[in-house]
Amino acid sequence: MEEEEDAIVAPAAAALHLHGGGGGGDEVYCAVGIGNWKANLQWVLANVPRSKRLVLAHLRRPTSRINMMGAWVPVSQLAEEEVTAFRQLEEDRIGRVLDDLLEICKSQKVNASKIIVASDDTAKGLVQLVDDHGVTELVMGAASDRAYTRKMRAPRSKKALTVQRKANPSCKIWFVCKGNLIGTREAGEGAHRAESSTSSTSPRSSTSDYSRSKSSPRLHSETFSIIESNDPASLSVDETLTRWDDAVHHSMEDLNYQATVSTASMSEIVESGEESAAELLLQEVQEDQQGAPSPDAGGMIDDALYEKLKDALMESENLRHEAYEETRRRQMAERDLAEASKMADEAERSYRREAKHRKEMEEMLARERAAMEQDRREVDDILDKIRKVDDGSAELELQIATSECMMSELEVRLSESYDTLRQGSTTATAREEHQVDGDHEGVLLRVGPSELDEATGHFDESARVDGGGDGGRGKVYRAEVRGMAVAVKVLRRDVAVDEARFAREVERIGSRVRRRHPNLVALVGACPEARAAAYELVPDGRNLEEELLLAGGGGGLPWRARCGIAHAACSALAFLHSSSTPHGDVRPVNILVVGSSCKLAGLGTHRLVVEQHGEALAYADSRRYLQHATEERDDVYALGVVLLRLATGMPPFLARKAAREAAAGGKAWREVVDACWPAERGREVAMLGLRCCDDPRSPLLLLEEARVVLEAAMMADEVAPPPPPSYFVCPILREVMRDPQIAGDGFTYEAEAIEEWLRGGHDTSPMTNLKLPTRKLTPNHALRAAIHHWSHRHHLH
């Protein structure tokens, strides 16, 4: 702790002495280096009075080698211009450094100047500078900044030690390092006995003191030489002895002083752990002892010096041992590193083997996966064949069921015909003739252009029954052809096929559909020259598109009526598909609403035009439409879109999107289903529509499933009995008949409904639009009895 206090007090005392003006001049010289000297300059500015002028001196050694592109080249090998230019650059760089220091002095309001001296030896140059300029106060570095320690009490650098020893004794010198005062050489001290000013506050001295004291034995050796060189004849014996005693006395004093200084130096060296310095000091002491003038002088060195020298040598040996141990540890670390490197190489080789094995396993796995994929495809092919066989069986079963249903209907019709024959052969004969004339055994009427023009009143716009407008692909007129009220659809020439193809397509439709269906608008005839087709006329029939557009999409259709319309459309499509005849244009505009049922119009029109209308694309499966192949599957897909519209009240694309989101759980069904539906019933119909759009099963199976689901939906939430057979229902009122009457067209109607029809001026059949052969009505007693029995069984009366 005392040493640290000395380290703080000594610089302060020296600083006070500097302010006291230890020299007689007004200039303080500062030996400035090129390195970072700003910290030392700050110390000088803080301790030099403002009355003194600073002289920043820099000693520059002439350059002997120049760095040329990374190689040091002697100046003797370079051109004089290159050497001159390099030295000029060096001078400019030194000047800039000194100018920066002068700016600092100027900012502190201290008068300062600079001087640059060229010298081969910096230390000798400083000594020469002190002599030439009569410098009395000098500040210089004690050591490099990297060598600075807090325990430094004396200069360390060779340059500082040389200046301390050889500079003019009249010059006071301050040694600083990193802005700290290290020591002071007072003025007036001998050049070879100069000591650090800090010796008064610390028992330790620097090795420089001993190096300076080494010169003493040499000086006295010279004295002996002088004494011996004198001529003995010129001196008396007493004078010779006196001079010899004086020389011996001075030598002994120098040796004792040397021993004292060496002891202090060795103490500091041993404490700092500097091995090489201790050995060097011992060698120097031994050399000095050998150079002594008398053997008796060496005997007067204190024995304590040798003890400390031995301790220093022992410490040196310890340091050497520690260095050996450190070397051994380093070698062991290198061996460990080699082992680790070897293990790393082995691990890398193992990793490569594992990677190769893994690659082989992945390749084998890929081959196995490919084989499994091939097996899976073969199994899928077998399953597809099995599925097709199952679908064919189901279709056969459905056809059998349809045939049985048709047989039942034929039996009922035969019963009706038998009753009618019993009540009047005339009426029966007229009805049969009319049916033969109307059906033509599947032969369509061929209408000429002039006849068509006259039947439509020269295509009078007032006779149109399609609501007017541009007509889309064509226009529909009400006409009377050969006594029958028909709806004639005239296609535009730019969208219709050519005349020959038009005739072939009409004949093909007529040959396939020889029987009529109550939910299908029949094709009656055609005029290929005018691209016109005559269909059965449905009086006051509003299409489903108009119904859905009423009241903002909800329309006036209750949910049960929607179920009835969908059920009728399914029945009509099932009838067509049973004869391998696709409809091809199932859209709401082709579904004519009649009460709680409908009639499917537009049969075969998709084959009479060159390309489908843009509106029809919304009801077509894009995956199959691009193939231009219209099949029964397309009809079922379009029916699915119609079911989605009936369930949601939305346009086609929005209806599909909303229903699929609800089915996937992304949206609640109550947000999708139209408000007129009970939630559960609307969801069932919407799911049925999605199955019709996406289910790859047979169209006949899907249609049969749709009929079952729709019938169940119509019967749901009712205590009422199952729906009556279709022949119990009046075709006009769509209600169970109470007083069935047979009209001239052979169909049975409710008496009130058919009488109202006839009173309205109609002379055609409500079912076939053919002219009635007679207006007489015949009661259907057999059907009335069957209705009465059915009502009684289900407690309806």
C-alpha cells in the first residue's frame, strides 16, 4: 500500500518542481515522437506555466530503406527523385503531426513552436540538441506506451537511459509515459551518477542506474593506466604511493556504490520476474569485478549482493522450469488436438458411410414405393371394374323397377279405358283416334316454311310467349299447327346448325322419345328450313328462373313447392335417361312451373345450336364441357346446380361456392339456406345438389336417390299420409281429385277444373295441347272409388 501511495505522490512533487521553474530559461523543449504523444502533451500543458514557451522537437532518422509494394528496398537501389519524394512525404507527415500538437497548445493559449532535427541516432541527437541550443528543461518519453505499468519508477527505453546518462548536467529532464510522470533528472547531477527523482520516495531504482554506474570501474582503470604511464623517474616514491592509494580508494568507493545500486536493481527485477535482466546484471557485475584494479577491492562487495544474485538466478531457474512446463503442456495440448483431429476424421468417414447407406436405403425405398404404387393402380383398376359392374347391376335394377312402375301405370290406364268403353264406345273411339293422330306412333310433324309463317301470324311479336326481348338464341311464338296449339321456337341462323343436321337431330329425338311423360314438354314437329321446332304448349307456364328472381331471389315458392318442382324434374330426367336420351339443357329457364310441379322444356335444343349459350355454362361441368360431350352425367350435374339454387336462392356460382364452404365447415348452413326452408330440410336438399355435382356414380342411381330424398323432404314434419299416387292428382290443380272426370283427350281431371278450362274458351287438351275431339266429360267411377278407399284408409274424411 505504501508503494502505491509513493506512485501517486512522486509525480505530484515533481510537477510542483516543474512549475517552480527548475531551469533558468523561458523555453521548455519537448522531445516529440510520431506516435500518440497527445497524452504526454496534456501533462506538459497542465504542468508548464503559461509564461514559458514550448518547443516541440522531433528527431528524424534518415531513411535507409523504403517500402516499395510490400518489399523494403535500400535507398541506394532507388533513383534520387524517388528517395527525395519519399523523404518529402515523411517530412509532410511529421509536419502534420506537429501541427496537430501546436493546435492543441494554441487552444490552451500556450506559446509553442516546432523544430525538426535529422540524426542517425535519436539519443545522440537529443544530447546534441541540448548542447547546441543550451536546453535547460527537457520533457521526453520514458518508454513506449505498451511498456507502461503503474509500478514504473524509472525510464525503460534505451534512448531515455542514454539521454539521462549523457545529456548536459545543466539540463533538467522530465521522463513521462502515457500522460504520467515517471521520473526526473535534476540539473547539476553528474552524467554518470544521475538518479531518478523518485528515489527519495521509493527504495527501488531502475536498471539504468546500474548501467550508468558500470562506467566507474572503467574510469578508474584509465586512472591506473595514467599512473602507470607516467615516468617513474619524474615521480618520487611517496608521490607514486599516494596516487596509487587515491586510485584504490576511489575504486573501492565505486564498487561499493555499484553493489548498492545493483542490490536495488535486482530487487526490482526479481519482483517483476524479468529472468534475462537478472542474468545480464550478474554477468555485468562479474565483468566489473574482473576489471577492478585490485583483487582486494572485490573483497569489499557486500555478501548480501551475492545472496540476492543467487536468489535471482534461482528465480530465473524457476522461470525456466515454468517455461518448460508450459512447453510440455503445449505439447500435450497439441497431441490432444491431433487426437481430436483424428477422431473428427474418423467421424467424417463414418458420416460418409452412413450417408452412403442412407442413400442406398432411400433408393431401395423409392423402388419399393414405385412397386407399391403400381400395385395400387392395379387394385384401383380392379375396383373400377367392380364398380362399373355394380353400377350396371344397379342400372338394370332401376330399369326393372321403372318397367314395373310403367306396367302399373298401364294397368291403371287400361282400367280407366275399360270403364270408359263401358260408358260409351263413341267417346272411346274418338279418344283413341285422337291419340293415334296426336302421337303419330313417334312420327314428328314436318311443317313447311309457309305453313309456319301462317301459323305464327307472320311471326307477329304479339304472339311471342317468351317475354319479348332479343330472344337470346331465338324467339318462341304461340301458334296453331294443324289444329294443335303449339309453342314454336325459331332459332337464329347464326347460332343454329345447318338444315340437314337440324333435320337429322329432330328425327333422332323423335325416334328415341316415342312416349309422353307428364313432366316433359313433348317435341311435336319441326321446320328445318326455318330452323324452328314445335313443342307442346304449356298455358300460363312461368319458368323457374322468373320464380326465383321474384322478391329478391326468394320468390313466392314455398319450400314444399320447391321440393315438388325438383321431384318432377328428377322424374322427367329419369324417364329420358331410361331411353338413353340426355336432355342437354337443364336450366331454370327450361323448367316451366305448373302449380307445385313442373314440365321440363327445351328437349334436344342443345344439338340444334352450334355452341352453348353463355348462360348455359353456369350449369355445365367445366371438366366435361371442354370435351364437347353431352351425356346423362351433364344432366345430373345441371340438376344439382338447380337444386342448390332452390335451396339457397343464390345465382349458380355463388350457390355452389356457399354450399361447398358450408359442407367443409367454413360457414354455417343457416347463412347459406334460403329463409323459406326449415334448416334441416334445406341442408338435405343442398347436400343432395352437391352430390349430384360431385358424385361419380351412375346418373340413374343419383336421380333415384334424389327422388327418394325429395319425397322424404315433402313428407317430413307432417302427420299427413304418404303422397297419393300421381293418377289420383288433378293435372291442373295438383290436388287429389274428389270428382274425377274423363275429358276428350283421355286424361282424368277434377270436374271443377276441367269445366273452368272449357268455359275459358279452350278447345285443346291441358296435357297435350292437342285439339279436343269432343267437349263432353265422362265420370271416372273406378278412379273415384279408388280415391275414396285410399282416403278412408288414411283417415282423411
